[in-house]
Amino acid sequence: MQWLPRSEVLTFEEIARVARVAHGLGVDNVRLTGGEPLVRAQLPVLVRLISEIGFSDLSLTTNGVGLPHLAPALAEAGLKRINVSCDSLRHDRFAEMTRRDSLPEVLDGMTAAELAGLSPLKVNVVLMAGVNDDEVLDFARFARDTNRVVRFIEYMPLDADHQWERPQVVPGEVILEAIGAEWPLEPASSRADDPAPADRYRFADGRGEIGVITSVTRAFCGTCDRLRLTADGAIRNCLFARDELSVRDVMRSGGSDHDIAAVIRAAVWAKLPGHGINDPGFLRPDRSMSLIGG
């Protein structure tokens, strides 16, 4: 990882200013992501600044390690929901995949979030063929036993070491077939009335819910309504965008809120019809997921 100088990173006040302008343009939800957002000092201060703007929803995606200490303060500051990334429920495999032996801390973090009222809690699982795809039923059982919403995410070409290959993708259809054979599923929403990236399914016996995010095999670009603001102040209209526009430069050169709004509008209007992962000429973005924000 290449660490940015602090001077290149947006301040809390700059982030809140962009959020306030975006809210005025009709944006109604904010999610704080990373990298790992809990490593940012005084994060509850940022949560409070954004919460006071009046968004319908304010959530956060995290690896969960810091939640036992921070969950109460985040909830008190106005955070509403938490997503925890967890790609294995097996102690040795988790340590191998993440390079840290912290699965117990992650599970404790999930519990801490729920105790602080940050629910419903979602668990994000990126599946890779031959790595952790044998845990599909384990995670489905975890969803049933804990009432946490497990969301299976297709592996995307956003890894920092550029090792992604198409055969590593576990299609959402395969995931649903495996779970449905053990515990029948029924749709919990439809793409027509829910712009969220996950296709949601509930267990037919009423014991919980899962989701699949089919970014590769069944893209949902036509209903995607998300923008991303990177830590260094770039507006991105797609995870896989090759171009981005800087609002940091606008703000630090004395730009007005109207100027910030113009950048956001320009990013929206430049959004392509699709990400093109399955096109022969697809070029992956220069930034990895940790630099874009999930």
C-alpha cells in the first residue's frame, strides 16, 4: 500500500461540505468505507457532522476489528447501520486471507455493533473459487443462526496486486443453487423497486435472509445510483471508472458550493452505460478497492 501524505487527505470538514452539497442535489444515503474507516482518528466526529445534515441513512463498512471499542460512540454520533467484511469463518483460513489472526475480534465486533443498536447487521463475503467457496453453506447457516444478513459478493477485478482472473469468480447463480438445495429460498425484493446492489432472498422457513451481488456475471449498472468520494477528494461515478473529478482541488482553490455541485453533476452525466467487465477491451481501474471505497 502507498500511504498518502495527510495533506492530500480530505479533512472532516471538507468531507461534510461535499456531503452537504450532495444532499442538496438529492443524495439521501451515505456510507463510510475504506480501506478501513475505523483507523481514522476521531471517526465519531465525522459521523456526527454528516448525521446532522439530515440523510435518510448513514452506514459504515468495516473489517469489524475496532467495533468493540467504537460501536457505542458511533451509534451515539448518529450512525445507523454497519456492514462487516468477513470472508471466512474458519480460523486458519481467515488468518491466511487477511494476514492477521483476528477472526474472534471480528465476531466480537459484530456483537458489539448489535448491542449498540447498529442493526440490521450485514456481513459481506467475497467468494473466490478454490479459496473459500466451500464455505457457502457455512455462511448461510451463520445467517440463519444469527439473524445477520450475509451478502455474497462476486470477486471483482479490484485487487491491489492485479491477480484477478475470471475463473476465480463464483457466480451468484451457483451460490443460490447451493443454498437453495439445502434451505429453500424466496425473493425478498426485486431490482425494479430496490436500487441496492444486492439481490435479496429470504429463507422460506422464515429464518433469516441472504443477498448476492452479481457485479460480474449479471451486472446491475442500469439501476446503479451510487457515487464515490475517495479519501483524497475524487468523485468517481463507478467502481470501475477510468476517470475521476477532484472536488478537493475545487475546494482548496476557493471554489463555492455551486462549483462543488457542478463537479458532482459532471460526474453523474459522464457515467457510462456499464462497467464493461465482460467486454474484450475492458481495462481495470488504476485504483484498487481499498483506494476507491467499497
